[in-house]
Amino acid sequence: MSSSSDPQQNKTQLLAFQKTLARRLRGEDADIGAFFHKDIAWHFPKSTAEAASGCDHYGIEAVMAMFGDDVGQFYQQDSMTFHYHSMTAEDDRVHLHFSLEAKTATGEDYYNDYQSLFRFADGKIIEVWEYFDTAYLFSFFSG
């Protein structure tokens, strides 16, 4: 496995992934799996483990399931809009600051800020660390 240390190429790849993800969440046929390295790991804050399928997802199958089942239990997928604030790249990593605007599964308005750190290998996303205001999230989704 070789590191993808061209920061501009990694930013371009991440932008393409985000556009493809947005299309998929709108219900279009869009293959986000093509952006993932076979050894991908996606990490969420530990506090989210009980609310979803765990805080760490390993492998393409687990990450793809997260973008289906987990996302659908929280949000009306066709309502999800991403607002991008900044993107910074260094070596094999790209940091993305964005906000998610959506309707919850129960129809409430949701808007939260996110910070994600993407790491690339062989031109694909191999690791993601995603951070967001979990207290705000749980104010919507805890019984």
C-alpha cells in the first residue's frame, strides 16, 4: 500500500467523493464504494456507538452499510444538504469542515457542524475520523 501524498490530488478526490455521496443520498445511482480503499476504517466519536452500529467501521461492506442503514435511521436521506466551509490538505491527509442540513427521520429540522479528517492510500480513502456535536445530535435522537 502506498500513501497518496499529493495533497491537491487528494483534495480533488475528496471533492469528487462528496459530490457522489450527495447524489447517492438524493437517491441517485452513485457508487461511493469506488472511492474507498479495501482496508477503509471510518471512526465516529465513542458516544455514538450505542445509537448506531458502533463507533468504528472497518472494511468497505461495513462503511457502505453505515451509509445505508445508519443514515436512514436518523435522517430523511433525500433532505440532506452539505455546506462546505473549508478544506485543508497535507501529505496523505485532507481535513474538511462542513455542516449538514437535513430533516430528521421524524421531520424535524437538523443543522450540525462537522470536522472530518480523511487519509488516502493508493488514491482512495483509507481512513476517516469524523467529529461533530454529539450532544446536539442526541437531543434529536434520544428517546
